[in-house]
Amino acid sequence: MTHRPVSTPAFPTPAIARLLSSTPLLLAMAGPALADDPPDAAAMELAPVTVEARQWKEDVRRIPGSVEVLTPDALDSPLSGGLAAIAKRSPNVQIEQSSVQTRIVMRGMTSANTALQDPLGFFVNDVALPHGAAQAPRLPDPAMLEILKGPQGSLYGRNTEAGAVKAASADPTWTPSGWASLSTGFQDGPDGWRPAVTASGRLSGPLAGDTLAGSLAFRAEDAKGAGLNRYDGSRNGAETGRWTLSGGLEARPDDDTDIRLKSLVERAELGKARMRYLSGPYATGRFTTNYNTPSWDDSTSAVQSLRIDRRGDGFDLTGVTGWTHYTRDFQMDLDGTPLSTLPTLSSHRDDALSQEIRLTSADPQARLRWLAGVYAYREWTELDFRIGTPRVGRKTDIEQTGLAGFGQADVGLTDALRLGLGGRLEWIGQSGRQTVSSAAGRMSYQQDLRHTTLLPRVSLSYEAGPDTTLYASYARGYLPGGYNYGTATSRDTLTYAPEHSWTAEAGVKASFAGGRGAVQFSVFHTRTTDKQILDLVPGGTQKVSNAAEAENLGAELSLNGRLSERWTLFGSGGLQRAKATAYTVNVNRNGALLPTDLSGNRLPMAAHATYALGIRYDEGERGWFGQVGVNGSGPYYFDSENTLRQSAFVLTDAEIGYRFASVELSLWGSNLFDRNVYTRAVRAPLGVLAEDGAAREVGLRVKAAW
């Protein structure tokens, strides 16, 4: 039987209905803008956006690849914070923020369930996070957010097979400044509205004349959550407590040297009673669970970054030293019912040191622009995972060392045609040891992995005019091999090998209407081999194996426009077909493991269509401002067997406010029509378990700046 989690059973076509319900409001807001007489042309043009997607500064419109940017202005809203902002602006993206894991699924590419690594790389202040989005802190003072699509391995290496997200905290300012913000909201729970409070602030300015500046920012979040436990009546199973501290120092010892030290530390304490049964004898309603064991999830994430930029004669030198620290400890009711079972326990610690050095040609206008660099990292991982009744415990220690050399060149073949060549040679050595303890006794085994991978990239770009760039690229990506920390039963099942892919992409970037609008369109095709999948093995355990091939084909469109000096518009849309082309896996059928051919099935969390549309009004330093946005998705599956399906949905957010010089006040609402979009769904012996997505929330925000 196919179980289909449906967010809006009352509507046969919920996506269309919700989009149409939002259209009159969007048109009503846009109407006055279209009637306005435009001011001078310069004030109407979109501001140029400079990024470092290719490790040097350049206009985003000149990059031969798909890059989307969220500016600080776009991120400075209670509707735009966190990872959810990426799906609201970037097509062919799904976000899982569940009690089990956090991951970004881009262009249908994702890792095996609960794996330690992900094919979407996540960088904070130029430092790679080993566990990707799962250990990404919530920045109190975000700067620009860059979303790079397609393989980025030639420059960024491991875990960037699907793309990369580059987040950064704001640099210290050289004039005294500060701001403070308080947002109070209420979430629509199963038994009434639950309070949520977020406070944040920042101070920045010079510390020693014009040679040293500093900044300090914080963010504190306390939300009771919408959860209700039917077993004992508790209301804290979905609570959120999160505290983040961000500090920065910038030194300019001379005119040619910049030194930036940035530190981020976050502590999160979350309720973990969020999964509920949709079917079976223990089925419950939305946000209602039935746990007989306390369930909690505590984590700490720290990211330290030291970046030194030195400008020389003919080339620039950049060094980035990074240290990341991540711990996670949780206890979870294993079966989600009042039955007497032992809870699942996990203790996880990861530390990583990294060093990157880059040399870059100094002249951005030269016919030949080049970059060369080296990268090294060392990582230590400790995992203590205990599950089952009777108890089975696995302690796993993993040490990794990585070395890489990389480079790229951008050559002007003519005044309009440029050839890009890049490549990275990366070696990774991993050593893992696991000890299994159970009623049958103890056993230990270990396995080493050694991988050397070449990641080439070639691109062509053609400037068809001052406002139009055509491009094409072909690149290799890979996801390293790893360890089955939670399910291995022997040395043979402890490890799995890397997966590899090739991606071809072509697109166009253009400005129009005298610089008032910008559009980006791309098509892509990815073929993956040695794909890492979950497979059942005799005894009821799982392992990750390299037993599949997949194909992803799609198109994406992004649009930004200025309708008038006060009105701006953004939109995006994506189409994709992501499927397994060769996939045979063991599946439990009535207690027996049977080989099952899943070739032709859609890949998990890969919707055929996604889209977003928003409009913003802003009178400037004093006066009214507001925005309305909708983002939607076609249906997709949570599982490789394509039996657990999320229906199509549209989510609507809105904000309206007024600025009184240095103080602004706004009223905001997210998921205004209270649509339930599941973040996760899995099949269990007692039925289908699912986790409800974010509830409707409305709030009031006050922000003061000086």
C-alpha cells in the first residue's frame, strides 16, 4: 500500500489554489508601482553584485555557472533567516530540517540517509564544515550568502558534488555602529498558540585608530514549539533553545594587508519528540506524539576562521586557517510509542583543522587570469551510538587527513570569448575503528580508506553584448567514501567507497530594461555512478553501499527586477527529472529480504517542479516597507521505493512595517495559510512515521540601529 502524506487533503490541486489565492494581493501591491513615474535611470538600476564563487572577486553576471546570491538586505527579515531562505529563492532545492538531520537537497542530489557527509558543501567564513548544513550555526550578523550549483570540486574539493553554500558573518565596520532587534511571535499549535522570542544585536567599530576594528554580535532564540505529547501531556517535545555568539577582528597593518579573525559559537537545545505515526494503531494528529521516553537533542558548533590577504606585485596571496568543533548528544524514543523499549542514545564529537593558501593574479581585467593553491586538513571523529532492545552499542573512531592541490585559469580567446580551465588533485586517507557491544559479547574491527581523485572542470563564456553572457561547462564531482557508524556488523560492512558524477551545464545571464532587471537561465544534466545508497542486510541492519546509478536533468530560471524606486520583484522556477537508472536493493517483504529493482524510480526529495515569487515595497530610511512571498513545490518522495509521498504545496509569507528614522517596527507572518509540509517520513514496523513541518507563525519585530 502506498502511504501519501498530504499537506492539504481538502484541495485536489493545492498548489494552484494557494497561488491563485495570493495573486490578488501581489497585484494589488504591484499596481501602484507600475503606475509610478520612474526617477532618474541610475536610481532604477539593480546594484552590481560582487562574489567570490571562483575564489576571486568578480561580477556574478560574468561567472560561467549558476550562482545565486542573498544579500544582507534580503537576509535582514524574520522571514528570510536560516536555511529555509535558500529554498525560498533558489529553484530545485528542498530543505530537510528534522529532528533526525539537517540537509539541503540541491538538484535532486542527496546522501544516504543519516550519513555523516553530504554532497552539498557548506562553508562559513571560508571554512568547510565537515558535516555540512547539519553543523551550520545560525549567523546573528549575516553578510552575503552565495549559492553555487553544480560540481564545485575543482576549487572546493570533497562534499561539493551537488554544489556549495558559502555563508559569512559581516566584517567589522570602521565607524562606530550597532543595532538591536527583538521579535516576539506565536506558533499555531494543536492546543493553542505557543510563544517564541528571538533577540539579536551587534556592536562594531574601530578599536585602534585605522588599524584595528572589531565586532560582537549575538542571537538568542526561545520557542516552545507546537508539539504535544499525548502520553504524558508534556508540551516541550518540539521546543527550541538556541544561543549564538559571533565575534570579529579586522587588522590593516599596512596598505597591502588585511587580516580577519572571525569566531562563531552556537549552543542548541532542542526537543526531540517530533515524529508521529500517520498510520497504524498509534496514529495521532498533527504535532501530536505518543512518547513514553524523554527525548532531547543538544549540540554545540564552533567555527573559527583566520584569513590573511596580501596584495603583491602581479599576484595576491590569501591564506585561510580554519578550526571547526561540533558535538551532538541526543536521546530519542526508538519506536515513538508507549511500548517498553530502550531509547536510542548518541554521542558525537568532531574536530577539524584546515589550512588553505592561494595565489591569484592581481589584474581582474587581464586576458589571462589565474589561481593556484594548496589545501590540507586533519579531522577527528568520535561516535558512541546505542540502539535497540536488547541494547547494541557501537563506538567508532575515525581519523582523516586530506591534501589537495588546485588551480584554474580564465583565458580571453577573443574580446568576447573566454575559456576556463580548472582542476584539483585530492588525496584523502581515513582510518576507522569500531567496537560493537551486545548481549552476545564484544568485537572490534578496523578498516582504512585511501582515495585519490582528479576533479577537472572546463567552461566557455561568451559576452554577446554588454548585458548578456552565454556559458557552458563540464565538470566532475564526487562524494568521498565513509563509515557505517550506526549499522556495521563486520569489517566488510564498515566502509563504503566514493561516488562520482559528471555534470554538463549551459545557460545565459542577462540584464534588461536598462539595468532594471536581471535574469539567469540554465539547463543541466548529471550522471552519477557508484552512488551511495542504503541497503538492508541479513539480521535487519542497514549498510551504505555503492550499488546504484542516477541521472538528473533539469532547467532553472531566476529573475530580479526593480519595478520602480520603491518596488522590487523576485522570482524563480525549476524543472527537473531525477531518477535512478540502475538500482537494485534488498527490501524487507513480509519478513524476507528480497532483491528489488528500483531502476526508474525518482530520487528522494527531488520534486519535478519548484517555484517562488515575491514582491517588496520600501520607502527608504523613513516610511513604510513590506513584502509578500510565495514558494511552492510539486510532489516528491521521501524514500527510494517511492511509496512515501509529499503532496504539492505552496507556502505564503508576508511582512509590513514602518521606519521611524533609526527605529523600525514590523508585523510578520510565515506559512500564513498553515499548510503542513512534512520534513521527514519513514516506514516503521508499526506504521508510517512522519515529522510535521513549521506551523503558522505570526509576530512583531522591533529593530533599532545607530
